[in-house]
Amino acid sequence: MPAEIKTAEDFEREFTALGWQPMATAPRDGTICDLWLTGGGRLTDQWWCGEDGTWCGLEEEMFSHWMRAPYPQDYQAPILDDE
């Protein structure tokens, strides 16, 4: 029996069921997130760097989905001092 061919809608439904959300809804307040690379693969413990408008130096176009990292809801990324 041939494997069932999945549509983009099927993948979106599966990702949503697992807790992944579209990047357009990702928080930009320092919340630590896991990000899904458009080509496949997961980057953990990332956050929006408002100063340069990227996810820890990586352009948002690289990602298709995000998920809250498994930390307490009120946990925020540490502020790093460059000095």
C-alpha cells in the first residue's frame, strides 16, 4: 500500500496539534521560543532581539513556526551586557 501523500494543510494541522504556531503570531517581548526552520529542523531557546529586528541574529524568513519553550510562562531571556 503506498504511503499517503500529505498536503500543506495536513502538515499545518499536525504542527498546530503539537503546539507550533505561525511565525506571524510569535512574541516579540523577550519570550524564549523554539523556532522551526523553513527547510526542517528546530532551534531551541531563541528570542526576538528588538534592537536589530532578528531572532538572536537570524532573519525571521528562515523560520516557518514557533513554539513556547518549556520554561515557566513568566521567564524572560537574560539581558546581556556587551561591555
